[in-house]
Amino acid sequence: MKRVVLAVVFGLFLSLSIVSAADFGYTITSFSTDMTITPDGRYEIEEDIQMFFSKPLHGFYRDIPTRYDFEDPQKPDIRARVSKIRANEELSINSNSDYLSIRIGDPDRTVTGLREYRLSYHYNIGNDLNETYDEFYFNLVGEYWQVPLENVTFSITFPKPVEASAVWFTKGLYGSTSSQGVRWNLSGDGLRLTGSVDQLYPGEALTVRVQMPDGYFDRQADYQAVVAKFNLWVYLLAVALAVLLWITFGRDEDLIIVPQFSPPTGMSPMDIGYLIDESLDPRDITSMIFYWADKGCLSIVEDDGKFSFIKGKDPVEASLHEQHLFNAFFKEAKNGVLKMSDLQGKFFQEYQKMVSMVAKHYRGKRALSNPVSRNMAIISMLAVLVPAIGFALALTLNFVNVITVVALLAIIGFAAVFAVLVHLMMRKWHIRNGAGKIFWVLWLILAAFVSTLFLSIFGLVSYNDFSFSLVEAAKATAATAVIVFLAVNTRKRSAFGKQSIEAVLGYRDFIDKVEIEKLKRMIDEDPEYYYHVLAFAIVLGLEKKWAKKFDSITMEPPQWYMGRYDMWNVVVLSSMLSRCNAALISSMTTVPKSSPGMRFGGSSFGGGGFSGGGFGGGGGGAW
């Protein structure tokens, strides 16, 4: 009775398979595998699949498993590497953590009738993990095929002779130990194993296991382990080079800050803003509005919260870049009157020109950094290539491919981002308060932490253990971060740069810390003193602190302001400054619209194994 039930079940399964094949619109008329096993246990595989398409489809797909997780904690999980993939037609490759998917055919063209697909690839599971013997355990046909496979043949060539008594075949659903229907033959020299199966249905696998004496396979060299072993010492040498260059060429002398009661001679707020961080910010430009107003070069008119500017006299003894900025600012003025709306989308380009003009002004004898130190900073930055190359090779040297290049570029990309962060932190380090310094240090730590986790992904993609990937990523990130930090700081101030920044910080120290009693005496001598300093306080980020020093003093509105206020105090002034600054910055950062086209199983035991229990296999079908 039991046999009758099994026969009925198998008959139903066979009928469903035939119907299913018809529904899919194709059949596989033959499947042939030709394998060559190298002395170190790599598999060179060629598959020949003949298919008949009864309806238009694009071609053939093949899914090859690459991940094998063992329940035994004593056996490490295995990530197989698939390489040198070739086909007789156009192919595309996609991979995830478990499978490599290969599509053969043209997505823009369909085929019908009889077609032949030839696919070749190398398959590497690494060194044999069994302690007392070596083995070849492989699914010649996996259980994940859409339709039945007819006329299955195989040929396996070994590097050394094997014994026929150590060869086992299994066929059937996953876990089957039956070999019924498998015909095979081992050549007289024990080097070539051939055979065939008439038909395999979906869900059935054909697996072969061959046991060899321990040491049958040569051990594959683990170049990645060698690189990882020496990486730390190589990274330390690169860091030592960066330290040496910083000490020799880049370490700045201590700044001597003496309070200055007046701005540095010949420097406008724009110059001071540039000297602080060697960049030109919108705030540096907006401070010039109040500087010109105090000099009688313009007047500010406020009407219903909107600002206009009336042109006055030209700046006196102005630098070329200041005069250019003044002319550019009033370029769109009508009868000497400039509305804020006139600047929208137009002043941005002038602002961009100013960046290069100011940078050009501070070259040569006015260079802010030592030219030798700049060259040494570049050399120091090139040391980043050491951890970049070391990291990429530690993850992929056993199997160099596109991931090698991507991992290398990823480290370089992190170095670039980290360099920007360090530059942003250090360019105003001398004027940051304690909280600001802590904030930036935490940002750098967070960036390094995120980089470590992100770079670890490359280890997983290249089939390395996560712990190994994490350690290599951490080493490379730490070395890169230290080298970049030192390289950025190897750029040393010139004598002119040191003298200039000392004068600027001295004046800033005065604005920040001047006592009220002294201010009152200065106001008595010059009622407009507050406004003389205002533009410099703005560019140094002290306008609120400067205004607060006068919160007990009622001030007359400046002569250059016309608007709704008759009497001023700190609240009124802060409100006016905030609105004016916001409007001006908006004008300078509004980019003009561009024209079109200008947009930027393995077996853990002896014996014959079971069906579907080996490496390889997978499945396939049509798409």
C-alpha cells in the first residue's frame, strides 16, 4: 500500500512538472557540466544548456550559491568566490549575500525556438576545512530549477588520481541518499569522472562527493592574512612620516596675543574675515555694508522691513578687491539707489569673483602660509594611500576584482571628507570657545566611527568574516584620520600670516573683553564709536556681544540709517542687524538660473553525503 501511495504522489509531481514547464514557455532539452579541479582545490566550470522556447522570452538565467552557514559552531561559515564569468551571449551579473545571479540574453530582444547557452566561471570555496581528510563535495545540479532538466551529463577532471571506492553520488529531493538513475564511470588513471542522468525534476539535485587523503589539495596561499598581519606596522610608518613632516615643517609658533584698541592698519572687515579662516564667507561680505556706511560710502533705508541702499562717496584708500566689491554692489543701482531685490540672482557671480580676488591678494609677500610647508602638507596627505592600499588588499588580495578598486576609493573618499571636516574645525580653532571645540572633536570621532562601519561592508561583500573586516576597517580609518589631521596642520603660517593673525586676534580680544567703564570713556570722546567697531564685530561673530555691552545705553540712530526707529537700544539694533544680514546673505547665495544643459553543506561526516548537501548547485531558468 505504501508503494502505491508513493507511486501516486510521484505521478502527480511528474504531471505538475510537465504542466509547469508548459506554463513557463520553455523546456531544457540538455544540461552538461564540465569541471576541472585545480591542485589547490579551485573549480573551473563550464556549463552547456540547450533550451527550447515555445514563447518569446529574453534568455537564460543562472543562480549560483555563494554562502554556506554551518550549524556546527566549530566549523567556520564559508563564502565562495565566483570569478572569470564568461558566456556566449550578452550577460549581466548581480550578487547578494547568498547568491550570484547571472542573466544571459538581451533585455531588448526576445528569442524563440532552440537556443544554446554556454556559461563558464571559476568557483573557489577556499582551503579544505576537514582535519583528517580532503574532499570534493559538489552539487552538479542544484534543486532550484524552474522546469525539468533532460539529458544531464557531467565530466570532472581531478588533479591527482582518486579511488572509485571513495566516490558517491546522490540524486533526488534535498536530503536524499539515493543514487538511483545515476550512471557514472571513473577513467583507468583515476583522473576523469564522467556520467549522466536522464532527467531531473524541479526540487531534485544531483550531488557528488569524493573523499581524498588529507593533503590531497595544495593549500591556497592566504595573501590577505599576510597583508593584514603587517598592515598595522606599515600604517604606523605612514603615521610616523606625517608626524615627522608636521614637526619639521608644519608646527606653528605660539601666537602672542596683545589687545588692540583699533583694527589692524590697512585691513577692512573683509580682509579680517579672510585672515581668520582663509576663506571668504557671506558674513565677510555683509560686514562691508556697515563698514561703508560708517565711512559715509552708503546709507541704509528701511521701509516696511525692506532695505535699500543709497550710494555715497567712493571708499578712500581701498584695496583693489574692496573697490571692486563696492562697484559690483552698486552695479544694478538706479540713480544711485539699490534695492535688495536688485541683487537677487545677480550678486552671486560677483561674490564668486571676490573669492578669487581676495585669495590672489594674499599671495607672494602677503602669503598667509609658508610655501615649503604647503608642499610638505601635500606629501603628508599622499601618505593616505598607504592605509587605502593596505585596506583594499587585506580584503581582496586573494581575489582581486572591482571591489579592490572600490574599497581603495572608499578610503580615499573618507580621507577627503575628513580633511574637509578638519579644515573647517581648524580654520577657526583659535576663536572657538570650549563648547565649539568639543563639538567639532565629537564630529570627527563620529565621522571615524561611521567610516569604520561603512568600510566593514566591503569586507562582507568580499566574503570576509565581519570581525576581520571590522578590525581592518578600524585600523585603516584610524591611520587615515591621524594622517589627514597632521597633513592639514602641516601647513604652517608665514611670518606675515603670523603677524596678521596676531593683530586680528588682539583686536578681537579687545571687542570681546573690553570693560564697560572704558567703553563709556571712549563713547564720551567719540559718540559714534559703537558704529566704528560694529562692522568688525560682525565679521568676528561678536555683534551680539558688542551690542550687549551697550544694553544700558540709549543710542541715537546712526546718521547712515533712515527708517522707523528714532531712538536705538540693543534690542532694536539686534533686530535690524539680523534682518539686514539675512537679506544680504540671501542675495549672495541665490544662484542664478542656468540655461538647459548647464546643470550641474558541506558534509561534516564521512560517507556519501546527501542530495543538495554540497557546494555549488543553485538553479536557473528563463527570463
